[in-house]
Amino acid sequence: MEAVIIVTEPDLGLGELRRAIPPTYTVEDAANGFIVISRDGGHVYLGEDTTSDEDLEPEDAARIRHLISNPRFYVLEFSDIDLCKALLIAIADRPDILIDNDHGTLLSGTEFVELLRSRASWDWRQSDSRRASKTSQ
């Protein structure tokens, strides 16, 4: 499975992310505080990740901490990239969220969703030349 990291302020919990999931998805509790989100035969896993901070490249960690002093990390694990993208559009279109696609892109949720909408066929696992611009300023 691949993973996308969702970075939030400490007061934005999994419950708030869960409430943003449209009713067209099935949401079930899973082990270790994760939830399973399903639609059209596909599924992704979403939960808090207390180790993401340790796995970040130093420049990404510094950029995140510059924008969110006490970040909270969630991991969205997926094998169906289209389901992942649709879910990110639904829950992450917010300026107070950061998305790290683990392939060189770190953007605000709003910017990431804008990129998804402008490049519908984008598969960042194949190639990614865009780095954060506005979020690093």
C-alpha cells in the first residue's frame, strides 16, 4: 500500500476528518484507532500516525513546523489512487491542512486539491516534479 500524510493542527482530530467524509462512502472502525473508508469496491485506511514525524526529510519537517508548530499526523493508506484522490478532495480542501504525498509534494490541503482538480489523471507515484511553493514561504 502507498500512503499520503495529512498534517493538521493538534486540535483537528480524526473525528472531524471522519465527519467530512461524504455519505456516499462507507466508514467503519478498524484496529489501532484507524477507520476503513470504502466506496465502489475499493477501500483506504485513515488513522493517526505518531511515527510520521520521525520519517520526514529534515527540510520537510522544518517546513511543516514553520507552518504548524505542534503538528498532528494522519496517514491515509491506499492502493486505489483514484479513491485516495476523491477522498482527499472531500476531506482535505482546507488551508489549515498540509498534504505530503511521499513523492516530493508538500502543499496546503487547498493547493493539493486544486492540483488534483487541474490534473485529474495525475499519478504522483509515477513522477512528481512539483514541490511546495506557497506553503514554504
